[in-house]
Amino acid sequence: MPSYPIHTIATAPETARPVLEHLEKTFGMVPDLAGAMANSPELIKAFIGLFQQVHSGTFTEAEIQALLLTNAVANACDWAVAFHTMLALKEGLTPADVEAMRGRGVPADGRLAALSGLARRLIETRGHVGGDDLATFVAAGFRREQALEVLAVTAASIITNYAGTMTRPPLDDVLRPHAWRS
């Protein structure tokens, strides 16, 4: 049972409603986690600003989903793992690569492996990544400055991962086939 109410657009605080409306247009629904986050208009507004920045950066949507799935697993957020599993598959990641990330493993795709590996190291070391981590990332075809963009994606995922852990929203029906337990 969730520990916070799950708001709809109609029940959310007025200043949180535009964010929920945007998410409904983006995903065709208001995800339960967003409904829980709407209990704090400040949180949901901060999240949407970062969300929009991350999705307009230099990474493809598939790469962003690989990052967000890796982060959800590293942060042990069951809701976010299910959500980003669904989106990663929708964006064309192979089921095998998705399952590898869900199992804390390495995707077979070398570029995704470097991206996922840097994201995991960033979380596990609280930002203390080393030169070898960056060299592996660059060797996979990324630019060094994109490692800083991984930080922006990580910040967005920390908001959702921690909010999901704190609020414990139920899995939306569409996410149930992708359920995951830490």
C-alpha cells in the first residue's frame, strides 16, 4: 500500500497539475509515481525541468533509457525498474540487454555497456569515478563531456528512484509484466 496519496490531475495541488498534464500527454497516462510526487509541487516541478533537459540532450532515447534503467536497478527502485524496462524495450533495446541490466550485469552492446557501466560507477562511488572509467566511456565512442551529461540523467533518476522508494506507489497496470524486486 502506498504511503502517500496517488494524485490525479483533478486531485493534485494546483501548481502540480501542469506537470501531470504534460506527463499524461507524453506517456498517455499519469504514472502512479508522478501522482505520488505531486504531493510536493516543488518536487514534481523540479523533476519536470530536469526531465525535459535530459531528454533534449545529446543521448538517444534508447541510451537515456539504458541509463535510467541502470540507475533504477542501482538505486533498487522497483517501480522505476519496471517503468524503464517498458520504455527501454519500446526504444529498441534488446530483451537480452534489458535483462542483463535488470540483473546488474553488462549489456552485450558495447556502447550501452560503457554507458551503463559509467552510470553504475557514478552511483556506486558517489561520483568518484576514475580515469579508467572515463577512458572506457570515451573508447566506446562517447565524448568526454558527455560523462557530465550522464550526471544530469543520474540526477533526474535519483529524484524518481528516491521518490518511488519513499512513496511506494503501486505498479501501474501497464508495468506489471515488467515487475522487479530488489
